[in-house]
Amino acid sequence: MKKLTALLLSLLMVVSLVACGDKAPAASTEANAEASSDVKVKMGFICLHDENSTYDLNFINAAKEACEKLGVEYVIKKNIPEGQECYEAASELVDDGCNIVFADSFGHEDYMIQAAKDNANVQFAHATGTKAHTEGLKNYHNAFASIYEGRYLAGIAAGMKLNEMIEAGTITADQAKMGYIGAFTYAEVVSGYTSFFLGARSVCPSVTMDVTFTGSWYDETAEKEGANKLIEGGCVLISQHADSMGAPTACETAGVPNVSYNGSTASVAPNTFIVSSKINWAPYFELLINSVKEGKEIPADWTGTIATGSVQLTDLGTVAAAGTAEAIEAAKAKLNDGSLHVFDVSTFTVEGANLTSYMADVDTDAAYEGDHEVIVDGYFDESGAAFRSAPYFSLNIDGINLLDTAF
């Protein structure tokens, strides 16, 4: 009996040990998973201007949305010039405990790269930049979105409005001239106004467009003067890639329809606002935060799309033409399934000729020489996955007239 009891006790001990052994790895796995996602994130943002700039306000709103959604502490530095002040702001954010630092303006890039080199344990990201893929730093990244698709859709809204004006007898077909206020004659702006024009022309074939530049991302007086100059020159609809309410205000005063950028301007132009395209930066900010939390690699270049929720249009204004929403949705579906490409080379010419080849300046250098063939399958592959996220479309296509330049 004693032997049998001892044997039973031994068997119970073995079963108990085996049971404990089964549970231990599971508990350890859970602990490791929790530890891997328990990285505390604090995010710092550097903005060229403040909430008075539609461009910066768009970033500020997205920063707050993403960080508050994910429960992340954040700091926003505003009115930081494109100079050494950017490096100093980035360094201050690192000293303040930020392990992700993001800057929103093109001219911030070199200073962000220097900060990244000096702080290897912090992730730095930059909107509209061009150098992440050539610098090769593991902690420096560029991001943008296929906003040319959003601008193309906004252009359809503009073309529909022109058609309505033609049908009403307000203008004739040969008077369907749009005006566009750009900040600088950079690829980002050129890509934007060209895609807007192509969208308009896809529904209003007779449209032409004049473009003027202010030489500043934010200059309310210059933007208003630019809009007035275009209106005086016969432009019957205005759009812009500049960041103040100058152009929308001028359009409202003159009673000229306006398509804005980075958000609705209906509050200042209720009688002339048609629609606005914008980049929603929240998905990218969430990607940055989750990547740092989970220890995942961040792409050197990231391009948001309609599918990621990064390319958006505002609600249509009250002056949008009938049928505009339906026309936009039809084109959006084709963009999403790949049957429509904004820069289809069969839809535009340069000096009277269709393009069959184009070497774009993707790896930007001092000479701005073309280094990558970007005509792919019959279209200009803007912000292509094989290239970089920031735009490199810099062609002056027929039908668009530049009144001046500002480099």
C-alpha cells in the first residue's frame, strides 16, 4: 500500500510539473508581446506657420487626431522658418523626450537630416522631402500622398462648373479659362496645377489655364493680388496652391468660383467655394506611432493614397454644378481600379508632341538632372513606389500658360 501511495504521489507531481510547463511559455509569450508594444511614444511636430495657414492647420489637425486616438503625448512647434531654427526646434523636441519628430515644410529637410544624424535613437520624418531614399538613414523618412489624384478630382468639379457656365450662356466655350495661384515653380506645385487642369479638361475639353506665382508659401496680400490679376485677365474660375485665404477672399468679392486646397474655405467664400482637395496626414502619423511602439521598420518613402484615406475631398460647396458628385465618384472608382491614370501621356502634349520617354530628377542633385525613366505603361508614374514619395512632375504641358515663375 505504501509503495502504491508513493507511486501515485509521484505521478501527481509529474502531471503538475507538466501542466506548469505548458502554461509558463504562454505566460512568457504574453509578457514579451506586452513588452514589445509598451514603448512609450512622444511625438514632436515642427510647422512652418500656424493655424492661420491652411497648409499648417491641416497638419496640426491631423497631428492632434492621430495622437489623441492612440493616446500619445505630443508637442507642436509653430512658425519655425526653413533654416537653422528647424534644427534647433528638432533638438529641443528630442531634449523634451520626443522619440518621433516630424517637420512639414520642404525647406526643413536638410536640418531634419542633420538632427537625424545627431540623434540615432530618434525617428525623424518629413513631408514633401526628396532625400530619404538617397541618404539611407534608418531614422530619417519622407512622406507624401498621391494628391495629384485629389487635385484631378477637384479639377473635374471645376470643369463641371465651367460646363454649367457655358450651358447657361455666362461664357462661351473659348472663354473657359481658369487661373491658378502657385507658391513656387517647384515640381510639387507643377504636379498639382497640371493634374487639376487635366481633371477639368477631362470634362470640359476647351479649357485653358493661366498660372502666376507668389514666391511664398504664405502671403495673403500676394495671393489676393494674384487672384485679382488672373480675374482681370479673363479667368472665370480660380484655384491655388498657396496657404492663405487671400485667393478665396478675392474670388468671393469678385463673384468668381474657387477651388481651394487643404480644406474648405466656405466660411470666407460661401457663394463661390466649389470644393477642396487635401492630404489627410493622420494615417501616416498613426503608422509612425505604431511602428515605433512595435519596433517595426518605417519606409524611407511612404505615399498615402485614396485607399489609405490620405487623399480626400471636402464636401461640395453650394455653387457646385449639378452632377458633380456623380462625376467625381465615377472617376475615383477608375483611379482606384487602375483603369484611369492622371498623367496618361495620351491626354496631353508638350510642345505639340506626346511623350514616350521622360527622365525625371528623382535623385535630386545640384544640377537637377534627370536620372530615372518615369513613363511606365503609357503614363507618367508620379510618386511611384519604385521612385520616391515627393512629386517630380515638372513638365509644362500645352494648354497651361505661365505668366511668370518663382524658383
